[in-house]
Amino acid sequence: MCSFTFRLVDGGLMFLLLSLTRISAQREMSLNPTTIGHYTESPCKLFDKYETTVTEGEALSLPAYYDLSELVWASVTEFTWYRNRTQELPSSEEARVHHHGPVLFFLPLLFNDSDQYYTYWRKAADTCHIFMTEVIVVKAQPFDHSVLFNDISESADNIAIPCPDPVEKLCQDGKENLAWYKNFSPIPNESERNLLVYGASKADEGIYTCVCTWEHNGTVLNTSASRRLKIRAPSASHPPQINLPRNGSTETTDLYTTKKLRCEAFCGQNIEDNCHVWWEMNGVKVCSQQQGYSVNTTSEVEVSSMRSIFTAILTINTVTMKDLQSKFTCVAMNDQKWIYAVVTLKLRGFMFMCLCVVLVFFFLLAAVAVKVFDIDLALFFRGVFKCYGRSEDGKVYDAYVVYQMDGVDKEREEKVYHFVSSVLPNVLEQKCGFRLFIHGRDDLPGEDRMELVEDCMRLSRRLIVILTPSSSTWSGSGGQGSCGQWGCSSLLTTAEDYDCQVGLLQALVHSEMSVILIQLGDMGEGGYTHLPPGLQHLVRKSSPLMWQEGRRGSMLPNSSFWKRVRYMMPWPRHSTSSNNQLMTVLCEQSDGLRT
């Protein structure tokens, strides 16, 4: 945008020379004088071209050229004006459209004045220049933003808005009236050439218009000029920080495909320039339109945080082996610091292979962990999903305990009794929530022994067999009975012998129960040969769990021994449900005995 001023002496008036937008400069272009002018002696050449947008109903003074001093002070000056090359325009002031030398006047403008206007300037006998100006007339309503002068963008508290030169020159002698408008509403008591805005804020943004009202040959004319005020947020420059890429990172790609690399840097708040980002390949800057590569640079200010982000996107049109062997450097620089980040390319297949190796290693590690910590994992998930462990199966007891007391010495008997009556209930029942059936504690006086054993065995989910060193009853050498293929015969008279027989029958013949073998003490030289064949069969299938009394942590549920016992036990259930079932069964048995 360029402003022009011309003082017309003969008419006694100062006219507005509106701001003109230069479209192009085409110099020394020969035109045929027989088609566009009166100068047939020598050809006239197009000197320059302009374009201006004005508002219908206002006065306009249109200069032929921005440097009027060169036109006015030439030795020979003769001007002729044409509309659209064919219609010659008059110089009489009585005409609405007329010219005074190098200036064409529209008093006022009409909408149909839009056209191309040519000025022929003959400054010497053999020199002729042509100036062409395209006038675009827009309607006054609605407001057309194309008539705006340059915007004012400031971040200061107090801002001066100058009236554009054409209107300011027109009203500078004080013989005319100057008024200011904001967003087309009058601002009272403001007639100065510079409008001052104190304590400027976002609310002061808008379109400011200065209007000069003047008179020519009894006709009142208005000439206005508008410009927009923008309030910029305060800016602060910082040393650049590269957001993308990370220095030393690797990007995956495929051969013979297109790859884009993004270089993104933060340079401060509300910074529109003074920060530069670019890409280098092996230390050489990549040009914007280099063969096989292109770089697109942009900048933006985030609305919420006012952070200024500068971006350079490198596009590799076709990835080759050369690119895989190159180093791409994202560079960010301002007047405070210079930083960079290097990125390389790798084939996607290589990364996939690395991922497969990692996954295989992970699964192997997981398999080893499951193998080593299988019992701990099983107990952990039982605790997590204990409410969904098993469905109702009609059982009351989690385990039926079988142990041998006859035929053992007093010391061994005390140890067995202590383990069965104290250790087992303390850990499995009180700390782990299991329910056990133990004779001497859970049977009722007067009950039928054989019927009670069979019923309670049927209501149990596991059979716990306590193994002790050699005794006459287990081995059958005591003369009180004999042992058959699966265990002790029905001729055995002790309650424990009958428990053994029924439990082994349930576990081995009917396969209705799982057996947990717990060994107390060393079996001696004979090993397990003193046990009935059925128990020996179970020992061969699953090694007994060795109880070591007095060992540190032996009474803790999380010790190795009790973890294995708990692992072989069924999932513990809610005590309320088991108690209800137990009370129901015992009541039914009591009713049967009374009957």
C-alpha cells in the first residue's frame, strides 16, 4: 500500500489521493499508438499498472503515478486521460469525472465507474509513457473489507491510530471537518489526526474510520479511510526447544515408500518470527524443492497458551538405502540459541524382528515364572476370585483327616495328637478358612461309628492321611486284622482302621476324593513298606508332604509346607454357607439317632 498526495493550486482545494495497491510493474512494454492514443509520431510504452478499491458515493482523486514530482516538473508535460482506452475524459471542473494534469477526479464515485483508466504522458517530443489504473467501486453497504488500509497490530497499553495520509492531508488546513468512527459508530469529541486509545485491551479492537467532510463548487463531499486495530498479546522470546523428534530416535519405514519427518520447536510466547527451523541431511541443509525431497515450513500460535510453535516437515518422496544410511538433523535457531536433534531411519521388518525376539523372551520368562511360582500364583488367584471358586457340590467338609494312634510309642502319639488337634485346625481352619472333620472333636457321643464315618466321608472333598513310622496296625502284624489289596480289612477293630478302609475305597475305587499325604517323622529303614498296598500306591503317585515341627515359620500359612497343602486343598468357601450346610446335616443325623 502506497499513499500519494497532490496539491491542486488552480482550484484552491486539496484533494485526497487514496492508497493504491500495486498489482505489477511492467516497464518498457511497447503498445501500438494507433489503437490506444493520439501519439502517432512515436510508440507509447506502458510504464506501470495499479489497482485500487474505493467506496461508492465518496470523492476520489486518482494520480497517474506515485511520484508526481517527476510528472509535474518535467520539461514538457502533457496528459491525456482515457477510460478503457477509447473514451477520452474532460478537464472541465463542471464534469463529475474530470482531470487536472496527472490527477483524475471522481466527484463523487458511482458504482458503474469501475473500469480501467489510462493516462498518456508525453514529457518530450519523442517520449510517451502510459499508466494504467484499474478502479474497483464497491457498494457502501454492506461494508467491504477490501477498502481497508494497513492494519495496526500493537501490544502497547496506549496506542495511536493515525488517519491515513489521503484523508489527513485533505483536512490538515482546518477548513474541513474531521470525524472518527469505531465500527461505524461515531466517537464523540475526536477530531485530531491521530486517535489515541489509552489502556488498550481486546475490547478496543475493531475498524476505525476517519472521515473528512469538505465542499467543492457548492457540493458537500465526504472522503473516508478505514483501518483495523488488532491488540496483540505480549510476546516473549525463549531459547528454542525441540518437541519433535527426540534426539537419537529412530523412525521406521519401508523401502520405496513416502516418509514424512516432523521437526517441531517451541520458541516463546506470541512470537511470529525470529525463529527458524529446518532439516539437514548428513550435515547439508535440505532445500525446499530438492530432488527427491521437499520441506514445508509453518508457524502457529496456540490460542489457549499463546505458545509459538515453528514446524518444518521433511517429505522423502521415495525411501532408498541411501536414506537408511543417512542422518537427518532437525535444527532450530533464534538469536539466543542453536539446537538440533538427530533421527535415523530403519526398516519396519527389522523392528518387527526385534519385537518378536522381545516377545519370545517375555513368554519364556513368563513360562519359567509360572513353573517356579505355580503354587504361589494359584493361591494368589484363589484369593482374588474366592467368590467364584467353585459351584455348590453338596459337600460340607473340605477334608476328612485320617490318622493312626494305635501301635505307636507315647512320644509319637503325643506328636500325632498335637499335629491333628492343634496344628491342622489352627492353620487350615482358623487362618485359611477350611473346614475339617476330625474324630474326637467333631463326632457326637452315642452315634453309630460306621454310619458316621461313611456319611462324613461322603460329605468331604479331600482325604488327609497322616503317615507315621511303622506300627502293627498299619502293617497288619498286630493280629487284629489283615490288609487286603486296597487297605485295612473290615475286621480291623479300631476307628482309625475303618476310616482308612472307607477313605481308600472312596479315593482309589470310586475316585471320588483326592488324597493329601502328610508324613510325620522319618519312616525308618523299611520306608513305606509297612503301609497297606493302597497307601503305597498313593505314595508312588504323589510324594508325601514332610512336616518338620519346630522349623522357623512352620505355623505360617505362607510357609512352603502349608502353601503346598493349601494348593492341594479345594478352594475355601464362605463360612456362612458351610456352617448352614453343616448344621442341617448334623440336625438330620441327630433326628435319625433319636428315632
